[in-house]
Amino acid sequence: MAETKLSEPQKIIADITLMNNCFMNKVFANDVASTQLLLRIILNNDKINVKTVNTQQFIQNLYGHSAQLDILATDENGRRFNVEIQRDDEGAPVKRARYYSSVLDVHFLDSGEKYDRLNDVYVIFITEHDVLHRNYPIYNVERVIKEDGTAFADGSKIVYVNASCRSNTPLGRLMQDFNCANPDKMHYKELADRVSFFKKTKEGEKTMTDIIELYAAKRAKEAAKVAAEKAAKKAEKKGMHASRLEFAKDLLAEGESIERTVRLSKLSEAEVRELASKLTA
């Protein structure tokens, strides 16, 4: 039985995974169950009870750099969790994590409130590669007092999750799901159900238009880049061949033999003999 040929939009939807931040934003938008699962596994804490979830949360800074957060969740204790997907290593520098943490503090502490009103903040980067290069599946970063190694409990926590580590652990299976395009092969039902909705239902597919357009534009740009590189290589090769022909002509004009001209110019013997015949015509 012949396989059904997918259209370009269908291919894009079929291939996309949660490691695409646009798709991840759709899957987790206003979905408490999936977000709660995500945070419980990453932070190894089954007591996290998420109350609100927002994706693509824009936080404006009137005096400096603003921030747009992939996921911003709040639990029943008022703790805030910012989750970011980063496929580009340069998109997850340590100072970005520091800045996002500070932006959340400034945004959610009203004028006149005391500092002890600040809630704990978690900034979590899920990165395609091991950007901290220590070969750990997860990095939990907190401030400590250097003199005795005890925690400096200011409530600021930064976490890096290495999505390339896909071991047979809760976190490893979660990262397998984040890199899995087929919801039928995902481990966690909450995520599989949400991904399946967007990939396998007409209602879900209708909301994917922006991602399809974005991917189509990206693929067109990549195709144009490849075509330009091929054209440049072809032109370079053509120019190099022309230079070799001129070099061979000079050698032959100076009385060099066919064999030596072939060796020095790196042209074929047939090309050199043709040049020689034209020079003697």
C-alpha cells in the first residue's frame, strides 16, 4: 500500500517537536497539568501545584532591556517559574539567566513593598546541547556563602536542563518527549495529549498557521543560502579553471612540453592538447 504523500505544511507539523519554542508555547499555553508535570520533574518536587500559566509573557522595562518569556507559571505559594527553550547555545548565556531573574523581581515587587515580599523565582533553560560543558543532565545553580559553603537563601534559583541527555530517568524521559515528533511515542500522557491535539486534530492544526509560515520562510531562506553557496562555488570553480587555462597557454607559449604543462596547470591532457593545437594553428 502506497504511503500518503504529505503536503509541505503537513511535513512541518509532523516534524516539529517541543524543542521549538513557538510550538512549545502553544502546547503549554494555559495548560496547568502539562506545566505542573514539567516543573515537578525538572525540580524533582511532586508538591509543586501550579495555579497559573502564561506563554510569551512580555515584561516591559521602561528604562532598559525588556524580556519576552516562553513560559511564566505561578504556584500556590506564589513562587514564579520562567521556562525558556534554547536551541542556539548563544541564546542561553549565564548573564541572561541573571537578567531574567532580576526582571521578574522588579516586575512583581510593587512600589513601597518590603523586599521580604519577593517570592522565590526559578529561571529554567532547556537547552539543546550541554551549554555548560560539564556533561550533567541538569545544573541547579544557587548562591552560596563561599567561606562555609552554606546556602545564601535569597530565593533566586537558576536551572539548566541538558536536552541531549535522554536517559531512562524521569528527566531523561521528559527530554526524550521534548525531542520526539510523534506523540504516540511519548512517555508522558499529559504532553502526548497536548501534542496530539495540535498535530492530529483539525482544530489544533488551524492554530499552527503561524508556525508553518515561520518554518516555510526559514526553509526558503536556507534553500536560498544553499543555492547562493552553490552558485559561488560554481563561479569560483569557473574562475579557477579560466586561470588554469591562461597559465597553460603561457607555459605552452614558452615552449613547455604537454606533459609538464598538464602537471603544472592541473588541467586534463585533452584540454592541454587542445590549447596546443590552437596555438600552433
